[in-house]
Amino acid sequence: MGYFGTIYTDNLPHRAKTAYMYLRDRANKEGACWPGINRIASDLDMSRSTVKRALEDLIQNGYIEKELRYRGNGSYSSNLYTILK
């Protein structure tokens, strides 16, 4: 089962499992990726609010870490997600 072994056995909602697999697929060798909420929602055919809930589920259960990112001019950019499990 590889690195998905724990996500299948943990009692997470389907939305969180789907988002986790998506982030794992997009992550680099260090486990980091930075897709925007709109991109994730579009790619997974989910609403923005469902994606936000899924990401929060993953953060609360220790699967990912979220870091806010900003551009040089101070405006908001996409979040940096780091895979922890």
C-alpha cells in the first residue's frame, strides 16, 4: 500500500483522502507543493468550500502543514503545503 496505507485506515472523510492523494501527486521530492484553492477545486471537481474543509481535515490530522505565502508587494499568493505523512 505504500505511503497511502495510513490514509486508507484513518477515519477521514472522502474529500480529505482525495485532496491528500492530489497533493501527494503534485508534491516535489521534499513533499512541498503550492496549488491554489481554485486549481485544486477545478482539478478535483469539488467546490472551493469542500476543498478548504478537506485541507483543514488533513491539517488537523497531521497529514499536511500549511504555510501562508505572500508576493514581494505584500499581496497574498497560494499556500505552501508540505506533506508530513
